[in-house]
Amino acid sequence: MEESFKKKVEIMTNDVFQCMRDSHSVRHFQPDMIPDEMITKILEAGSWAPSAGNLQPWYFYVVKDQAVKNHIYEACVRQSQIEQAPVLIVILADPARSNEHYAERGAQLYCLQDTAAAAQNMLLAAEALGIGACWVGSFDEVAVQQAVKAAPRLRAVIILALGYSNEQQPEIKNRLRVAEVAKFIQ
Ligand SMILES: Cc1cc2nc3c(=O)[nH]c(=O)nc-3n(C[C@H](O)[C@H](O)[C@H](O)COP(=O)(O)O)c2cc1C
């Protein structure tokens, strides 16, 4: 990696709490491509996520190819952010790997939780790097799995649409108050 680029990435990263506050779903993107170095950083962030038994039952397929993106767009009920985003990361789970160690609970639950943890790490990394992202979960799973030519045993679980945002940063992040959802048992 070029030295000047490395510096730029480091300077642009933010504190993790700031990233959690600022990170939000971006659904309108500029057409500019994200540098591969940044995509790699985002993938690394995904791979640092925890997973049950550290099995890491995940695959991250990076899609830039327009024809493949078109198939995914159709499989995602034509959500426009899929069409606009210069890069998609399809996160796939390998339930069989989790099943070997944890049986039904591994295959049905842990491997999906593992991919969600990886996806959230990637969203925070994207935010830290100044890249907009949208988590997309509404799609025809088999159609996406076939579009990226994944092995039939793999489940397409999450798609992240990534690119430079073409939106204004929202003023507020709409969330339930912590007091509404948290309970201290002491
Ligand atoms: C499991 C899951 C599935 C989602 N699926 C979609 C989706 O298919 N399309 C979409 O536009 N956003 C999707 N989102 C993004 C949510 O709509 C968004 O995170 C939520 O409304 C909060 O908004 P914010 O991310 O801007 O804070 C999904 C998020 C999660 C966690």
C-alpha cells in the first residue's frame, strides 16, 4: 500500500463511539469506486468479529461486476441502493461448519449471529473510513447465492451496499431511549 494512502486512512478514522453515533443507513451513493485498500480494511474489520467457538463460519464476497449486481438488484426487490452502490459485500454463512460443533443451535442461530457481528464491524469500519453503507436483508436468498456462484451449502445472509454517500448526514439518530430497553438486575 502506498505510504501517503496509509496515512490518509489513519487520519480519517474516528473514535468507535463517534462511529456508532454517526453510522446510519445510506441509500444514495456517488458513482465513484471505493479504493481496494479501503474495501480490504472493511473486510478485515469483518474478520475481527467474534464467532461461536471462533469457527468464523462466514464468507465475504465483494461484488463490483455490473451484471452480477443487476442479478442481485432483482433479487433484492429492486432496492435502488443496490443498483447505485459501486460495491456490494455479500456475507454468507456456512451452517454446516457451525453444525459440526454445535448441532442445531450452531446451524440455526450461531452462524447467523456470527455473520451479523461481522456485518456490524464492517459498518463501523466503513463509517470510520468515510464510506456510506446500507445493511440489506430483504432479498431472495437462493437468487443471491446463485448470482455470486456460492456453493449451495452457503446461505446468503446479509448484503452491505457501500459507496461514497450522496446524502446529508441525518440530524438525529432515531432510537428508543436506553431506559426503555435496559434493565439492571442487581
Ligand atoms: C437485519 C436487517 C435488515 C435490514 N434490511 C434492510 C433492507 O432490506 N433494506 C434497507 O433499505 N435497509 C435495511 N436495513 C437497515 C435498517 O432499515 C436501518 O438500520 C434502520 O432503519 C435504522 O436506521 P439507520 O441505520 O439509518 O440508523 C436492515 C437492517 C438490519 C439490521
